[in-house]
Amino acid sequence: MIEITRSNWWVTIRTVFFGAQQENPQVDADLIGCIQCARPNVGFQLVRTLHIDLNRDRDLLFSDLAKSTKNQVNRAAKQDCFRYTAIAQPTEMDILAFRTFYNAFARAKGTTLCRPYHIETLKLLMEQNGLVITRVDDAEGEALCYHVYVADGKRAMLLYSASNFRAIEDRQRRNRLARANRFQHWNDILFFKQAGFSVYDCGGLTEDARVEEFKRSFGGTEVAEYTGYVPLTWRGTMAAGFRRMLSRLRRHIFSPS
């Protein structure tokens, strides 16, 4: 479990990752954000995710990979000259370098940017020694893929994943970057295993069938967890209500007509 605390305007929010959600937590905060906790609560959302048991032997972990993933990981290791880096104690400069890369990816994909609020979250995790950043570069040192993890020493959960293959029109280069992404995921699994972690968390399964198929290609067991907010004060109750209203508004705006 890892916790971070921030104050936004007049509300103090304590965010808890991987906790066992309590009925009446005694915390000096207005709102508790529970991220992938084991127990549900009123208004919590179900999160389906995959857990890979890192206590298993490396050969068994590799045997769980889909055939195509095995082939691409092997080819990447032997032919592509990729450089894998895991930053176990990232600095603010590492976070900002990730932001620059991620936002270029997000603009190309048309998804949410990594904004100051998200950067603050990463810095707070960094201060709690709960942040790991990994990347894969080509032989010339150009970044190809980035991953960001919330890591508490036992469990590593993928928080961000970005690559620049969507900006590449050449099919051969796109295929090479797809191998780089699989190469990175496999090396992330090995890194956390060697660091003594017990669980690799894929970061949740979405309704995007292609993304789900990709994540399942690395093996793991599907588990059900829950994410939501527990108000502790009247300020927390108002903030939680505002978040629900904003979420419904976003779904209405971006849902297909």
C-alpha cells in the first residue's frame, strides 16, 4: 500500500493505492481516494485487472506469454539493439522528460494529456519512493517507449504507457516499435521480479479489445478490485458529488450520439 496527500482549494484528499478499504478510516483528510482496493464500497467502480505472480520461476513466466509475444520478445532481444532502462528512483527531470514524450503521444492518439495535476501526483509518489519509470531507446538513444508504475515494494501497477509508433507511417518501423513495446513489458516484469516484488499489475483491462488482447498476451490471472472515493467530512461529500457530476458530464459529451 502507498498513500499520498494533497490539498486542492479547500479539500484535503488522501489517495491510497492497493489498500484494504476501511469502514471508518481515522485519517486527517476530507476525502479518501481508494485506487484498486480489495473491498467495494458505495459508489465504487469495479476494476478488472491482471496480476502476474512474480514469485514464479522466470521460465514459467516466459511460458505464459502468447506465442506471438514470445517470438517478438526474442527477436527484439537478438536483432533490434534496443536499450532498456529502469529508473527505480526517478528525479523531477525524469518526470518532465516523460511528460514531454507522453504528451506528444497523447496528442497523436487524441487522449488526455499529462497535466500539472498528474505531474503533482507523480512527484508525490516519487517522494514516497513509490514511482518507477522505464523506457526503451533505439541504438541512437531515441526514446521509443515509456512506462510509469506505482510501486510499493510488493506490487507494481502500470499507470502510464506511451510509444511513438502511431506517428510512424512506415509499416516496418511500426512493427519494430511494436516489438519494442513487448520487449519493454517483458523486461519490466523481470526488473520487478529481480527487485523482490510479488505482483505485476497490468493497470486494468479496458473495453478496447485490442488493448485487452495485448495485456493478456503476457499471462496473469484476472482479479476484481475497486476504485472510488470515501467522504469523511461535509467538504469531502461536496467534492465527491462534484466529481460524480463531472464524470457524468464527460461521458455525455464524449459518448457516441
